[in-house]
Amino acid sequence: MQLDFKARELTIKLVYYGPALSGKTTNLQAIHQLVSPGVAGRLMTLETKDDRTLFFDLLPLTLTAGSGLQVRVKLFTVPGQVIHKSTRRLVLQGADGVAFIADSQRSETKANAQSFTDLRKNLKDNGLDAAAMPLVIQFNKRDLPDIRSDEEIDALATRGKEPVYKAIAIRGVGVLETLVGLMRITWARLEASHQLADKFGVEGEPLLAELRRHLGMEGAPGAVR
């Protein structure tokens, strides 16, 4: 979290992590398309022949809290290919929350596990507490054949503490729920650490309600658990 007292602006950094081609960039593209005009800045994407995102995507969402404080939410993705390990570690620096985008295809189970292990190591190398880091898991590509069943994912969700979401990012399904769910647990941790409500009059629920409104969501986010 970065706080600019003079500009009355608070910046939150959320990173989308996961194996190559799991749908990290697609998530950001879907959010950019669905958000209210004027709320999101320019979406920057760098594509190469060996991976969809070479460095990172940056999508700043700017919200105005009731106190007049500007809350900027910056969304990043990391490149999934193994050769870009140093870039992933760099992008994770200063992260306030992480969305792990897993590929639902059974053939990608090993790649998901390797990427999750890589995430935990890079968090540690950056001096971040992996156990305390706000984290949600999204199982993407639910429209493809030979995927892990809903029952399997539901069972996995009961074993861990992280909220789990199901998505078809290319259609925008589950994308907004994942973002709002991550924002909810990230804000809760920031509030516990920095007492933002007392210092700046910024309450989490009104801020989340504003985010949902800009995203065109009427209800609360729904995780598997």
C-alpha cells in the first residue's frame, strides 16, 4: 500500500499470478471491458510469441471514498513461463493481494502446482509473508473439455482458507467476483494493519459497494466457500 497524504490518494497493488496461458491477461481484459467508462485507465499489454504477457499489465481503477480519499487499485499480471521468473519476482514486490489463476484442465494440474510453489517462494524472496498475504484462487477455463469437476474444486476449497472462484474469463464469467473477493480480503488486512477507517474515514463496505457499482454488479461476490 502506498499513501500520498498531499494528494489524498491511497494505492493498492493486486497481482494476478499463475501458469502460462491460464487466463491472467484475459481476466484484466474482461475487467477493463466491463468497468464503467472513466473509472479504468489504459490497459497496457505486451505480447510475445512464447507467452501472452512478457512483463505485466497495469490497469488502474480509481475510486472515491466517502471521505474524499482517492483509492487507486492497480492490477498487474505476471508472465507465466518459467524463463521469466525474475520478472515475476519483481512484479510481486509491494503486492497487497494476489489472485492465483489456475487452469481447470486436468493436463495443467502439474503446471498449476509448480506455479503456486513459485508464488510462495517469490513472496518469501520479496520479504512478504506468504501465509498472511491476501489470496484468492480462481479456476479458469470452465468451458473446456476434460476439466476438474465442480465437486473436485468444491472439495479443494474446503481444505484451504483461500476463497475459491470458478471462471470462464474469456466470457467474463467469474472475473468480477474474483476481483471483488480479492479486494474484500485485501482491504480487511490493510484495515487491520493501518486502521484506515479511523485515520481517513474510509470504510470497507462502502468502498466495495462503489467498486461493485462501477463493475455493474448488484450482489455480493460469491466464492465457492
